[in-house]
Amino acid sequence: YYVEAKPTISDRDYDALYHELLDLEKNFPELVTPDSPSQRVGGEPLKAFKPVKHLLPMLSLDNTYSQDEVRDFVKRVQKLLPDEKLDWVVEPKVDGVAMSLRYENGKLAVAATRGNGIEGDDVTANIKTIHSVPLSLTEFTELPKSKKNNSEDSVHPVLKSILEVRGEVYLTKAGFEKLNAEQRAAGEEVYANARNTAAGSLKLLDPKIVAKRPLDVVIYGLAQIENPKSEIRNPKSQIELLDRLKSLGFKTPEKIWRCRSADELIDAINALDKIRKKFSYETDGAVIKLNSFAQRERAGFTAKAPRWAMAYKYAPEQAETKLRDITIQVGRTGALTPVAELEPVFLAGTTVARATLHNADEIARKDVRIGDTVLVEKAGEIIPAVVSVLVEKRPAGNQPY
Ligand code: IVH
């Protein structure tokens, strides 16, 4: 229902079973387990988030807006791995908040934000409210009998299965629109963009409020996998990892491309750009990564980022239009923001008639004048911004603002 949108039973049957479960748990509270579906929305609000040290640092990626630099990147990696056939995967770059999910003995144990890359916040209670996040992974729960620790006096099992995966939490585009419609209806300020709102949602201390935010998650990475069940082979490549994650019940990238050359990578980047607007989440680029984990290991890391991956960012969409007027918007806190009143223009899916001019300094720096022809841009922000003035189109005698 939540991962593939392919329900296996009707909503009615699901509700009946869910209510039966709630009744049973009410009558036999000792039988409530942390991975019960009833436990997605936790109890009391937290006082603060506990810090979590990451097992492997959560790094960022080198990024570029240039296809030539993608070709240089491929050459660079080829130099690091001479005579090897390079095999690549291209994935959508989800514009959300990086997340690490750790399962111990098949149960979701910790969900942590990236923080400074070394240490993040424990946001497990908030992440549990996301229905597509499995609370329990059967394959990692049922340890083989012979290998189970049977000694009576030991509290900790000797054999532990661990799965730590990485992904991106986001607000769906539709969910974000709905949230803003609710804000508007309640006379509240609208949120500027989906990414910051997702980040803000994860920082809320009350999971009951978080549960109302339409958050979701895509999982694309692996930090650790240890399963004492020897018959299960660990993934050796990105493609194997994504297949495995999918079969475990995780939501994985909408579409991926496998490429063998720089030309194929460029084709994939362009193909993704053509379809990404139809995705339920915002994307701001393509992530290019080596498929083979053995090759990744040989390529290694710099202090900040892996040498085996790179993000290609799409240029934000821009449109040209006329600036009719500049008005001043008064925020709730009394802050004054100059707003460009524009001749309506179609940009990235919506008609834009207003754009932010940020502040007086920005107006002066860009020398924006009423009557000018301007370029407006949507860069992940729902509220567009005036980027620059097309001075060559300025009417004679136009006065500075
Ligand atoms: S792989 C070592 N794959 O983009 C880091 N990251 O700008 C490997 N992101 O920190 C990250 N979609 O938060 C990867 N399909 C994807 C991604 C992705 C979004 C984020 C991630 C990363 C940031 C880098």
C-alpha cells in the first residue's frame, strides 16, 4: 500500500484487522511490540533529540552543473582504475533530507539525521510515522536456531544482524501543496519549499504532529550489512543493493539507468530530466555512482566525498517577464520584503505573477527598476526570485528604484 501503491487487501479488510489488533493490544498490553503498526505514532513528545554518532560518516557529493565536468569525472575515475571496465548507475537526486536507518536483529533501532556528517539527531520516533519505512525486516529477525545464543545468563545475544541503510526523507509535491493549502486556510504563513519543510518536520519533538505531515523516504545506500544467515549473499553492487532493498520492503529510486560510458551517462542525465517532473518528489539533479562496490573501494574517498560518485545538478528553470511594480510585504514578525509584481509568466509548472526581491540591498545590487524586463527563477523554492535584469531591454528614461 505505502511502497508500491499495490494493496494486497482492501482498505476495509485492512481496517478490520487493524482494529482487531488494537482491541487485542488494549486487552493484552504485554503483547504490544515496538514494531506493531499501532506504534507508528509514539507516545509523549520528546524533550530533545539524543545525539547519534554515525557508524560511517554521512558524506556529501561533489557536484557540477556542467556535462563536460561529468566527462572529466569519468576520466578521473578511469585513471584511478586503469584498464578496468567502468559500470555506472544514474539515480534521481532526491531533494530532501539525508537519513540513516539502523536495524538491529531486524527491528528498526535508530533513525538519525546527517547532522554534521559525524553525529546527527536520533529522530526514530518521527521516522516511525512514515508508513513506507519497515519497522521490522523478517529476513533479519529470524536468526538460525543453531546460531542463537542460548546461554541463560547473557542478556545480549552474541549473534546480531545489522542493517544500516541511507536515504532521503522528503515531502511529496502533492503533500506539500496540501500542507500549504491548510496553512492558507488557517490564515498562517505558507512554507517556502518542500525540502526545508521536510527538515523542519523532522525537528518537531511531537511525533503526533509529524504523523500529520505527508513525509516519505527513498532508500539508495548501504552503511553496514551483517546477517548471520550464511545462505544470503550480501549485495556486491548498487543494482544488487537496490533489488535487495526493494525485496526487503524499502522504497527505492523511481527509476535508475545503468551506463557504460560518459556518453551513456549524459544520455541518462538528459532522460531523467525529461521525466523527473512527473515524480511524486522534487529532484534537483542526477547522482552518478559506480555500480560495483569493489570498484568503489578501489576508488576511495577524499576527506569530504567519495571519488566514485558525483551529483549533476539541473539548472533551475528561468523565465523572462516584465516587472510591473514593486510592493512591500509585511511579514508576521514585522520584516519588510520587497516583492516583484510581474506580468504573469508560466514557469516550472505554475503561473508566476510575484517574485521575491529579498531586500533593498539586492534591489540596488541588481539595479532592478520598475518597467524592466527581468529573469525569474524557481530554484527548489516555491516562491520564485528575480535573478537579474535584461539591461539591454530597459526602456529609456527608466529610473532607479
Ligand atoms: S548517494 C557518500 N544517492 O544528495 C554520499 N545521495 O549532495 C552518497 N541524495 O548527501 C550519497 N539522492 O543526501 C545519493 N540517489 C541518491 C541521492 C543522494 C539525494 C543526497 C544525499 C547526499 C546529497 C549529496
